[in-house]
Amino acid sequence: NISDVRNDVRLLIAGADNYEGRCIALAKELGVEDKISFLGHREDIDDLLHASDIAVASSYREGLPVNVMEALACGLPVVLSDNRGHRVLGVDGENGYIVQVDDDIAMAEKICSIIDDKELYNRFSSNAVELIKPFSKESVIIELKDKIKLETPIPDHSVAVKLVLEKLLDKEVGAIASLDEINAIGHRVVHGGE
């Protein structure tokens, strides 16, 4: 338990309480409620990330976790449970650590090792920013452009969606001005019809 050996660590948990208070109850049961801030739904995640030192994710399964991508883009070292999505983003020993699922002792040790070693922290932080670059909007747009052989740069999301839909439908979609129009076209593509 990190709180047994350190009094300078606080866990911030942002997001809606999808567990109907069970996490808060568990924190009380474990006697760590004073070390955890349950923040609820937030619109200022970027501010919270910049106020943080390390990002931790202990999920069993992930696709491509946006929370980890955002943390890495902010230069936060990560300590992640070993799953498919975390292995795509986390490089053990380079931008943080990957530990076995449910190995809370290893996770706590890795968190403390990053906190206690400023040189390691700085290396992981620099590597975090570099290793996430292939997942940036700019990199993805370049890759998309190369894959669908576009001749002109993509100025914004609506144009990108329009071009991808036109390629999928093999016909001109026309101007797209709003998210509602994009959703309507996507609905037609999925469910058929004009």
C-alpha cells in the first residue's frame, strides 16, 4: 500500500461513478479515502493531467485507451496493467512500466520507483512525448492521406470525414456542415439507403 510508506501521493479519479459508490466504499474500507479524490465527471481533464505526476491505469482490457494517450502527450510517465491496448502505447522501461494485471504490489513499487528517481522520471517523461507522436492527429491524417491517396491536405475533420465517406460510397457526398449531417450520412452508410 503506497499510503503506508508515503504521505506525498494522492490518487485522482475522474469520471462518472459507474460503480454506484462501491469504489468510495472500498476506499473507506481500506482506510485510504483521505488519499483519493473522486472527482466525478470533469471537463478539465487536460488541467488535471498537467497537475499530475504519473498516470496509472489498471484495467483488465483496453482497446486504444485515450486516457493513456492524453497522459503520454502531456509527458506523464505511466504505470499500466498488462493488456493489449496498454502494450500498444506503453513501452516497459521506456515511457513507464507495464505490470501484470492484479499485481498491486508491483504497481505500487513501480509508482514509487518513478517518484523516487528524478532522472528516471525525466527520461520516461521525455520518451512519453516522443513515443506518442505516431498517434497524434497530424500523424494520423498523414497516414490516412497516404492510404487513400489524397492529393490535397485535409483542412478539418468534416472534410476528412467527407472524403472517407466518398471513398467508401464511391460517389460524391456533397458539403458537410455539421456533426448532425456527418451522423446522418454515417447512419445511411451503416443501415443502407440514401
